[in-house]
Amino acid sequence: MMYFEDIQPGEVVVGPTFTIDRDEMVEFAKRWDPQPFHIDDEAGNAAFGGITAPGVFLLAVKIRLLHQFAGAVGGDRRTRVRRLALSRSGETR
């Protein structure tokens, strides 16, 4: 098991990837973040060139991948999430 203390400042650790499934993303958005640009193609195209994943969906994916990679790690205040770009269905990160 890896602990956050094992990672040195500036060190890059590569974990598992996840491909965003459009239907799963839209269903999640309909329930938890029903902004038009997350659930409607026309609104998404007008705003961002396509529907985008809600930030809360990406946080859920992040937590899932963290557990897959590092095991059951408790919440750590040093963990930060930065969205560097919009996310769309079919993307793998």
C-alpha cells in the first residue's frame, strides 16, 4: 500500500486511467448537476463544443481511481484536485 507520505514534493505518480462513458456521465448529471451543458447536446455545443462532465462526477472518478491505486486511503487535506481542461465522454485520462 502506498501512503501520501511516501510521495516526495514534485514527484509524479501515474495511476490507473478511466474512460468516461457518455451515458453514465449524462445520467449522473441529470441526477446531481442538471446544467443544460452537461445533459443536452445543443446546449453543450453552444457553450463548450459538446456536453462536458460535471466537476462532481470527476471528483467521484478521482476517488474511485485513488482507491484502486492506493487502497483505502483516508481523506487527506493535502490532496488537491485541479481541472486543467473540460472533460467529455470517450476521453481517457
